[in-house]
Amino acid sequence: MTLIKSISGIRGTIGGNIGDNLTPIDAVKFAAAYGAFIKKRNPNKTQLIVVIGRDARISGKMISSLVANTLVGLGIDVIDLGLSTTPTVEVAVPLENADGGIILTASHNPKQWNALKLLNEKGEFLNGEDGEQILTLAESETIEFAEVDDLGEYSKDNTYLHKHIQEVLNLDLVDVDAIKAANFKVVVDGVNSTGGLFIPALLKELNVECVELYCTPNGQFPHNPEPLKEHLTAISELVVKEKADFGIVVDPDVDRLAIVSEDGSMFGEEYTLVACADYVLGKLGGGNTVSNLSSSRALRDVTQKHGGTYTASAVGEVNVVIKMKETNTVIGGEGNGGIIYPASHYGRDSLVGVALFLSYLANKKISCKALRDSYPSYFMSKNKITLTPQIDVDNILETMATKYANEDVNIIDGVKIDFADEWIHLRKSNTEPIIRIYTEAKSQKAADDLATRFIAEIKELI
């Protein structure tokens, strides 16, 4: 179960057997299917373009080369951004008038993983229907490659670090002058991936003193790359030691943003979006927000404070974006530190998140910890159960939904059970062979206890 095909892309571990892992054969197979999908989508277009970029994973260069040359073999031109970020590729696709994009990254997964994350011509993730077409094409074995005179052209473009940063600085609500005047000092944990290039470069443009931690893009992740509290002891200590205003942590492809307060405490991944939304809604005089079912109630509270409407979506960036468009949302995202700001683009973007967060602190003239303390205090517990082929996840979720039918139950994505003062969300992950178990309550103990209780109930069913 180490090759996962979902709306989040094609993700797997390097090495192993064809069809069970992300081997070179699998990389070519799914790149070819994606290319065939792009050609089918544009039957009258003679020159097709796909933008690609990768994080700093050890396997990145290999997978990127395989994908690029497969697309060239289909007659598609490839613009390769090289070491890049997921949001940078998303920004580049429409700027290049491209027909799609592929990011080679397994996001927060450990170093043995890699993935093909697939974009449409708007630089947005493909929806489920498009994803199904690609999976069908991958199994069809009827993909036709180009003849020698019709091969695509490959080119590199190293300008998008600068272009992406300028796009962020040009956003109306990014207060460049206030940030520059604030003389912030910030520690950055780039987990030895491309965040170590892009975030310090952004901060330099904003006159922010940057202390770099793990900012060498060699793919040797110094800790588990998921930006959770238990993985971030080094930056917490360094923020205090350096007397920094706060710390910035990103995942390997720079679409998740976590903040560490000046005392070394976690601002909380969940509260990155809450703070950015508070700033944006305050500046705009209100507006609607969206986050997924696994995200904190704090966003709902802040949205309602500003007179807006909060809506929950199914988990997965594409689902959040669909709901954001439906509800005319001004800012949204996911509680894992993913900020989606439509004034920029419809994708999670840590550069945008950093710029909005800095703007808020500079305008409000308070410390990071004081800002965090100004929000409603909710506490989350994020747990998981590793799946084996014998576990019937659907049956487990149905049983839970039935058992708690008298509560407020939502089944659009797994099972979310809302109690009066707490909630639990059980769902099968799109990116790993696990059941995710997220809880939230008004104290850490209550959140942990709720998770422990449901884990015990699930294990009784296994």
C-alpha cells in the first residue's frame, strides 16, 4: 500500500516493485497518462505546454527527468522550474499560458516518498473526475507517443523565485512598508528543501532579519517533515536563543506554514489560517471563509466576529477550492497551515501566508504570543491508525456514524461527529495508508481523551 492514487496525485515510495511503489516505470506511466489527458482536453491545439517543478527530495531529479522526457515524448513542450515550490508552479502555469503543471513532491511525507501532483491550465489541482480519467488512461496502454519530428521541446526557467516573490509583494493587503519598518527578526526552518531558498529570499525583500535553520536544499530532512509540534524542538529552542520575534516552519514543498511564538511555544498550525483570515477580514470589513472538516472551530469564530459566513468542505485542497468558489470566499485553506488567498491564486501558499502574517503583526504592533492569546483557545489531538489490507475502513466509518447518529454527524468526508464542546473527525487519508483521527476540545486533555476513547472503539472493530 505504498503507491497511492487519489485526488492529491500519484504518491509512493521510491524503489520496490512496479505497481506497488513509485518506480521509474510508474512515474513514466502516470506522466504519460497525464500528458494524454492534456492532449485529449485540447484536441485542436498544436503546441501544448506543461510546467514542472520539484522540491529538494533525493529522488526529485530522477523523477523530474522521467516525467519531463515522457511529456516531451508525447509532443508536449516542458518548462522546468527546477527546485521550486508547489505554489510557485501553480503561479507559473497561467503566467506561461501553459496547459497544465506537475509538481514532483510528496509534500510532508518522509524522504523515501515522492509524488506527481497534477494541475490544470489554471494552476489548480485537478478535480476527482479529471483524476479518474488519468487513472483510466494509465491502465489503458493505448497512449500514442509523438513521431521524431513532433517531439516536444524542453527548457529551463530559473526566474520564478523572483517572479513569485514579486507577485506576493504586489498584493494589496501585503503592507511592505509596515513590515520593513518593523525590523523583524525571524528564524526559518526550511527542512532542507526548497523553503530554505524561497522563504529567506522573501524575507530579504521585506527587510526581515533571517536566521536560517535547515535551509540547505539537499533533501536530507533533519526531522519528520510534517510541521507538527513534536518535530520542531530545534527551531523552538533557536527562536528563544536568538531572541527572534517568531519562527517560520514550512514543509518540503512550501504549501504548509507553521509559526513558533517568541517564547518557543507553538502558535499552532491551525491558527496560521485563523490569524491571516483575521487580518484580511479586518482590512476588507468582512467576508466569507472556508476550511476543511478537520480544521479548528477558531476560523468559524473569527469569521463570525467580522460578520462573515464560515463553510466547511471535504478534506483535500481541490475540495476546499471548489467550496471557496461556490461561497465567494475571500480567504480559506486547511488547518494544516495551508493558506489559500484568491487575490493571489487558488492554491495553498506559504509565501502568501508569511507576507499576510507579517503584515498583521506590523500593523497590530503586538508580539506573536499576544496575537495567539487573543484567539479562542481550542486544542487539537491529531492521531492515526496504520492500515493493513485486512482492515475494512468503510465498515468502521459506517459503524461509527450509526452509533453516534443522535449527535451532529457529517459524512461528506469520512465521519465527523460534533458534540457540544468538542468534535472528532475520522477519515481515510488521501496521502498515506492510515486512518486519520482528529479531535478538538477546550483543553488538551479533553482532546486527547476523546481521541483515546475513539481509537479504543475502532480497535474493537478491527
